[in-house]
Amino acid sequence: MIDVRKKIFDLKRIASKFSLIYVVIGVIGLISLDSLVSAYSINKNLEVQSPFIYGVFFIVFTGIILYLMINHMQNVIKNIDKAYKELKKKEKDRLAPYEFALDHSVDAIHWFTLDGKYIYVNEATCKMDGYSKEEFEELYLEDIDPNFTRETAITCMKDIEKTPNWRLESIHKRKDGSTYPVEVSGHAFTYNGKKYICAFARDMTKRIESRKKITNMNEELQKSVKEKEILLKEIHHRVKNNMEIISSLLNMQANKSDDLKFKEAMKESRSKIHAMALVHEFLYLGENLAYINVNEYIERLIDDITELYEFSNTQIDYDLNIDKLEFSINRCIQVGMLLHELCVNAFKYAFSEEKRNLLCVHMKLVEDEIHMKIRDNGEGLKDLTKLDKADSIGMQLIHSIVDFQLHGTINFKNNNGLECDIIFPQKEVK
């Protein structure tokens, strides 16, 4: 191309030479023609005017015209070539970022014909597979990916053509025979009226190694968590057993005494201990080591209190209305101790064998607060202020839990018996 263009740009020299040769040949031709005319006129005794002078003028004039025409053509060609160079430079500048991006891409980029033949690869492909770009021009998909044959490679190209965002995990074989895992995505496109396939391949060796490491770590973590869960369950089981041992010791101590007040005090202490031990029993038997189902816990707690305090002929009806809630260990113990004290008070002071007794326990979630109500159908209290001034351990425990642990409020009122309303935030204050 450069040699041809060089010859084209020698037209200025050619114009001078061609014009000069044209004039010289024209003059020689005129001289020859003039000699023939002169010889003919002498032979025929004719008087013929010589055309030499006019011919010279004509040849020189046409030579000048020819020179100017060829010179003008050379200028036109120069302008065309200049425009071509500028256009080529602009196109090169426009394509430079794309060429740079393609050759410096981390992913391997392949262009295929619809029969699976390579027609273009970037530098990353050559580095990953060990072939040169010229060698790739002689290769097909099945030469690099051993999972394909000639027939399946063509089928794959057709699948990519029909499937948007086509993806596949496979393996590629290097020139040295080694293989590595790849993730391939493919898209069809049209160029100069022909359809091609563009595929992007990413080496998954590091990703698979990381995936294996993460899987192994997860397995180790799950194993560790399982071991800790078993250990925690065992701890809760032992705490519960130790509390039961303490309860048994208190019972043995009570049995040795004839003091009824002491026996009653031991009985209440045992009941409190059992309310706390019940939390650890639920944690030991349950699947969740962080939270306890409040409904099941309260039902079990009331059953145990009833078994401990119920008189032989006492008839008790229960009205339990509790939302589906889950409490942490600390909160469950706090609520359990509250319920224990209030329910025991109902058994001791409100219930009797002569009537049908009623114990209501309601717990509702209202917006972001827990509303708890415990009511009996006893006679109630004429002076409710006595409850605030009471110096019993039970009442002190109730106010301490509500005020300083649950950060809530407590209110007593008469409502066909004594009713206690407690409100505390759902979110635990730490």
C-alpha cells in the first residue's frame, strides 16, 4: 500500500516528464509531417503552406494543458489521501480504548463463528491457554474445551445464539495439556451482516479454592457451634439439677422442723427456685438456646404452682390469654418470678375450697410494649396502698423486678378480685 501511494505521489514529476515527452514527440512528428508535405509538394509541383509553426503552437499548448490537468489530479489525490489519513487516525483513536480494554481484560475474550471456530482472542486468552493469536485462528472450541466435540460445539453455538445471558461452568485445556476450571458467558452479535458468538471465560481456580476453604471453615464452625450447643445444653441441665438439689435440701431442712412458718418459708423458697430451674429445663430441652417460648413456659409454671399449693378440694378455672412471644433467659426469669409471686398470693389469700376459683393471666403485645395482667376472683383489698408499703419479701421482689429490671410500671386495682397490671417495653434495656 505504501509503495503504491508513493508512486501516486510522484505524479508531479510524471506530469513534467509526460508533458515534455509529449511536446518532443509532437515536434518530431511535425518535423516528419512537414518533410513529407514538402517532398509531396515538390514532386507534384504544388505550393503547400507548411503546418509546422501552427502544429508547434498546438502541441505546446496541449502539453501545457495536459501538465496542468495531471498536476491538478495530483493535488486532488493528495487531499484525498490527507482526508483518509485523518479519518484513519480518528478511527484508530476511537478504537484505542476498546483495543486496550480487550487486550488488558482479566477475562479471556473469544470470538467464534457459528461452527465454533476461533476468529479473535485477546491477550488474556493467549496467556491463560498458552497459544498465540495466530495459532488460535486454526483452532475450534473442542480443541480448548475437552467437554465438547465437533457436533456439540456447533449445538453450543446455536444455544448461545438463542439464549440471553448464557452461562456455563466447564474446563479449558492449555497448550501444555494442563486444565483449569472456567466460568463462561456467551452472547450472539452481528457484524457486517454475519452472526458471530462472543464468549467471556474467567479462570475459577482461585474462586473454587476459596469456595472450598469457606466450605471447610463453615463445616468447622458448624461443628464448633454444635459442640458449644451441646455444652450449653449440658450446662443448663446441670444448673437445673443443682437447683433441684438445693430445693431438695430445703425440703429436707423443712421436714426436720416443726415450725409452720419456717416450713412455709422453705416451701416458697423451693417454689421460687423451681420457677428459675424451669427456665433452664426449657433451654435444655428446646432447640433455641437464646430464647424461650413464653406460652409454654407460663403454662408449665402455673401447673407446677398449682401442684404445689392447690388444696385437696379446691376447684380452679384458668383464663390464659398469652400472645405468641419469645423471651431471653433473663427476661423469662424476671417474668417467671413475677408470675410466681402473684399466683402464689392468689392461691394463699384469694382461693378457698368453698367456691369456684378463677385465675386470669393475660399477656399482650401492644405496639412496642408488653401488657401483662394477673387477676383472681377473691375479695380484693380495701386499702390498696398497703401493697406499696408492704415489707414482705414477695412484694419487695415484685417492685424490684418491675422498676429496676423490666423498667416498667405496676398498678393494683380491685376488679371482681385483685388485679395487677404490669406494662414494660418489649425491647430489653441493657
